[in-house]
Amino acid sequence: FIKMFGCILILASCAGMGMYFSGELRRRIQDLKELRRIITLLRGDIRYANSPLPEAVQALSVRHDGRYKSFLKMVAEKLNKFEGISFADIWKESADKGLENISLNKKDITGLLQFGENMGYLDKEMQLNTIDLYLSQIEEEIKELSKGVKEKTYMYNTLGILGGIFLTVIML
């Protein structure tokens, strides 16, 4: 009886791991889409409202409700303190603290950090060009991930179940 219970637990945990990884892939795509929406709103504030970068980030942190809210709020609060810290440093520090529950991988976070480094010291036109470049990178990443998400999700789920069956057979 104990062996059967152990086998059921192994099978369930392996299947759960497969579902976790497939869910993580979907969450990554959702997080990238939300990031694209945020950066698009930032571009609109800078281009059409003629807001300087600190004001645009402040306005964005107030009206955005999502997984990036704490990150945007940290950036806005530190920019409003006027402590003489560069925008790139504020962006990096806020990203380190405010993006714990985001499903981005290292490549995505590195791109986000580079975006913050390039935004802080440029004039309006260069900021808009930087935003456009970053948006195209995000769009390409979303397109690449979305193309294979169905197959990868199926693969993760199947590998989880098959791994559980394999371990169960070995244990018996």
C-alpha cells in the first residue's frame, strides 16, 4: 500500500512540475506583453504629452495596475527624491528589488536593464528612438515565444507525466 501511495505521489509531483513549467512559459509571454504595454504608454507620455522622463514614469506608476506596479512605483519614488543618483542606477536597483514575482528570464531582464541605462541621459528624440528599438525587441521575443508555445506546453506536460511514469517503474 505504501509503495502505491509513493508511486501516486511521484506521478502527481512530476505531472505538476510539467504543468508548472508550461504555466511559467505562458506567464513569461503575458509579462512581456504587459511590459510592451507599459513601454508603449511611456512612449506616448514622452512623445505626445511632452513629459520629461521622471514625470512620465510617475504618471505611469499611478495609472498602471499590474505585476510591474511595485517596480514602477520604486522608480518613481526614487526619481522624486532628487538624490543625484543616475536614472540607470535607479532603474537597476528598482529592477533588482521590484521584479521578484515576474516570469522574465535573464535575457529579458538584461534587455530591460539595458533599456534603463540608455534612457536616462538622452534627449527626447533619442529616448523615443530607444523606446522604439526596445519595443521591436520585445515584439520579436513575443512573436518567437508565441510561435512555439503550444508545442512546448504539450512537451512540458508530456515529459512531466512520462518522467513520473519512468520513476514509478524504476521504484517498483
